[in-house]
Amino acid sequence: MPRFFGGRMSSSYRELVVWKQAMALVMLVYRVTRQFPREELFGLTSQMRRAAVSIPSNIAEGKGRHGSRDICQFLYTARGSLHE
């Protein structure tokens, strides 16, 4: 099991520290992008919000997988969204 998920198996992705931190990032991105110019609504604002939401979404989906390889793939995807 990847170390991101801790030593014990939690019953829900909502218990994962990494998922909680990713959700805090989503809230921050939404708060910050609210202040962006209106003409960026369908450009930079949209892209940043989609990338931020993708992080906890992929962590949650990875948690639902059973094989370590599948889990890792979703974590790599989440990391890619973070870099985006």
C-alpha cells in the first residue's frame, strides 16, 4: 500500500490526510480565483479550478482501487494536476 494512505486501511477516502489537504487547496483556489478579472472566467480561472478539483478526485478514485498499481496511477495523475 502506498505510504500516502498511512499504515492502516481507512474505510473512506475522506479520512485520508492527503485528501483533506487537497480539498483545502480546492477551497483556496476557488477563493483566490474569485478575485480574478471577469474576462479570465473561461480561461485561467476555469483551468485552475479544474486542475485543483482533479487532485482530490483522483485520490478518492485511487482509494477505491484494489491493486497497488492502480492506486499509484491515480496518485500520479493527482500529482500531475497539482503541477498543472
